[in-house]
Amino acid sequence: MDCLRCGRTTDYERVAVDRFSGAVEGSLCTDCEANWLNGHGDATSISLVACFKCGDQPKFLFPQWDSIVESEDSAGAVETEYRIQLTTPGSCAECTEE
Ligand SMILES: [Zn+2]
Ligand SMILES: [Zn+2]
């Protein structure tokens, strides 16, 4: 799975989920998590209802893998498991591209 921000296929602990469709759009690699998410966010005010950078409506949410499960069903679609919590960080489309 490619990182939503930098496009690399590398280690990740979070996935990027479209808040409206619920579709997994990619991963958030550990570099982007450290430099972008943790570098800008105020951990005490992170919540799924506001972009962690600008406070706007988030487009993407970045839940942590609870357990990394990617399984293919018979149709070949990859199922990913994640859990959204109140403290799951999110970002708007603009901040995601910064
Ligand atoms: Zn990345
Ligand atoms: Zn934003």
C-alpha cells in the first residue's frame, strides 16, 4: 500500500481513510507520521472532527492499525481492518497535500 502523502511503499502503522466513503485510500508511512502528523499536531487536541493542522473539516482520517489484517475475499478485493476512535487524527485535503 502506498503512502497517501509521499507515495512510497514503506513501513506504516496508520492507514488513510476517506472520512465520507470509509474507503482506505492508502497508508501513512512512519516517516510522514513522524514528520508531518506528529510534527504539526498538538497531541492533546487531536480529534476526528477537525483537521489536526488547521481545524477545518477533515477529509481523511488516519486510524492506527489495530491488528494488521489484509485479507483477500473471493472477488479479490483487499479487506483492511482498522478502528476509528474519537482521538483518531484527521486532516483536510489541503493540509494532506502540503
Ligand atoms: Zn509518507
Ligand atoms: Zn487542514
